[in-house]
Amino acid sequence: MAVAEKKKNPELDYELLEVGPQFQLVDGEQVMPPSLSLNHQLVNGKLFMLISQHLEKNGLGGLCLFYPVDVVLDDKNTFQPDLIYISNERKIELHYNRIIGAPDMVIEILSPATAYYDLKHKKDLYECYGVNEYLIIDSRLYSVEGYVLTKNKFELQQKERQNGTINLNTLPGLQINLQKLFA
């Protein structure tokens, strides 16, 4: 008698994980990032404050969230970006414990263990699923790369180092002074 093969459902398996260590689902595999460095957390906190203050000051709607928040792109890829922004116009599904669909903007702060995913794999999927703007921040090298989705492809719009300023396409009028960000 043949035994029925149990089908794997990575997204369902991921949802059943108990609260505890933060995992991401990358191509159906559970990936556990290392603990965030203090510098990583400080940069993320400053960015969250800058964006939140900009939204409030300018009467802009939307939602700014920081790690850990699950962003489900498909049944094999659930990421936990460092920071996301979702405009009121963006059609996504907000659930109790996750977001289904692509945010308007994603910010990833590189760490040695996850840099490959952020620079290549995640970037390709964020592009594929229609994230409008993607910032990659290297807090150790004090640099930022800003990509904007143009004709369904990410184009490098800005590349700045320690003393530069980044202007966000998704949030017009918001300038991020890198010297202050990395201080």
C-alpha cells in the first residue's frame, strides 16, 4: 500500500512557528538572521523617527513599520525588512501578524550574515513584486544606495557616503542627512 506523500507548504509551516527567534522565509527555507548590532538598531531607530515625523508634519497618511514585521511576497518568500513604508494608496493586505503584498518602500540595513540576501535575492524579489523604492544601508561603511522602480526595473538613483544626503522618491521633501544618521 502506497503512503501518500505529505506536501510541503513553507508559508503554512512558517505561520505555525512559535513566537521566539525571528525567521525569514527565503525560497521556502527558514533563515534566521543574527542578532542586530547596536549600530544597526540605532540607524533603524533614527530612520523610523525621521519618516514618522515627516509623515505627521506633512499630514501624509500611510504606515511606517520596523523590524520585525513579516512581509509576505509569495508562498516561499516572507521577509522581515528593517523598515517599510506603505502609502494609503497601496493595495496590500494587512493582517494581524503580517503584511501580504509589497510595500511602497523597503529599507534594509546590511549585516555580514544577510548582505547577500539584501543585495541580490531580496532586491530582485522586491523589484519583481513592485516595491517602488529600495534603500540599502551599510552602517559599517556609512553608505546608502537608493533604487527606484522605473519600468518594472530598479535603477540606482542615489549613492551617497557619510557626508551626503539622500532624498526619498516615495516621501517627497524628506532628506536624510547621512552624517546625522550615522552619528
